[in-house]
Amino acid sequence: MLADDFMEVASIHVNIFDLRDYEKALKRGDDAELQRFPNVRELADYSIDEDLIYPKKLAKQEGALKFMLRKIFRMPRPDDNPGPDLV
């Protein structure tokens, strides 16, 4: 059962800052939507472009949030392609 839960969480790609804002809005009774990304690449691009990188140390201190962390800095970005002359 635990492995199934982990796989479920691993398949969800949301920005943690957005997730926390979403949770606060729901607690206030506000209508809210949470943007979900189809893959880690699109989540990484959004998080980097919007400067919404949640600190790893903080997420690990907050328990379950550590399971929402994704490796976004180790992935080459599409604009980082060096081109054929530099390979």
C-alpha cells in the first residue's frame, strides 16, 4: 500500500509554493485552482522562470512535503543545447 501511495505522489507535478497557496485559499473558503504539470520538465521550467524554487531544507523539515520535491536543476533545459559546433 505504501508503495502505491508513493507512486501516486511521484506522478503529481505541482509547484510547492502554489500548493501551499492553494491550501490556504481552500481553508479560507475561497475558490482555488492548482496548476498541475504533465511532467517534471514543465514543472522545472515554470518554477525556474517564476523564481518559485522551494528550499529543499525547509521541505524536508515539513515532513510530507519532501515527497513533493523534484530534481529540477540537474535537467538540461531546451535552451542549453550547445549546438553541433560545440559538441
